[in-house]
Amino acid sequence: MKAYRDSSALVEALHIPSQRDKIRLETAVTRPHSLAEIFSTLTKGLIYQYSPDDAAKILSDLKNDISFVELNADETQNAIHQARKLGVRGARIHDLMHAQAAIKSEADVLLTLDKTGFSSLNVSVKIAEP
């Protein structure tokens, strides 16, 4: 199974051994930008509090177990044009970009902790919690 994981699903996987093991076994995919999102989450000190060095090490290990897909400028622009039709506003554009990357990667499922938010995008990829 090919599973696209947004940053919320990846942060969870870093802290739940059974989820981390799944990343190693499945064909896991995300956008490179997810690494920056995870670094932000790990170092901001609200739920997790890692030093920048420790967070960088964690991400270095993670990137070896995951594949990356990126949208080019035309694909990004097309998604932005679709945003109006989908009712996407503000920060939800980042979720739409994750969904479009999941579709591009031909993932079977997009895993996220924000299933309700992603489901509201009405995109052609299955949305599920990890």
C-alpha cells in the first residue's frame, strides 16, 4: 500500500513505535515541505520540545524511510485555481497542496490527524487517520 502522510501523521508516527514501523514497511510518501512543518512542530515547545539539533537528527532518520513528491509551479497554480471551486480559504491551501501531492504520487490513501478537514476538500484520494 502506498500511503501519503501529511506532517501531522508523520509527527504522530515519530512518537508511536507501531506507526513508525508502518512507515518502514509501507511505501510512505510526503512533500519535502513536510520536513519543515515537522521541524517547526518538534521545536516550538507546545506539545513536543526538542532542540533544533535533535529535531534535525530525527528528520534525517525519517527522510531515509520516506519518498517525496513535489508539485511543480503549474500543478501548484492549477490547485490554487481549484481552491475557489472547493471552498478553500486561508491556511487550508496547505491541505489542498498535500491532497494534490497525494494524488500525483498515486497514493492509495492520505493519512492525517485532520480527517474532517481534509475530507471537506472533496478530493479524489481516500482520507484516513493513521
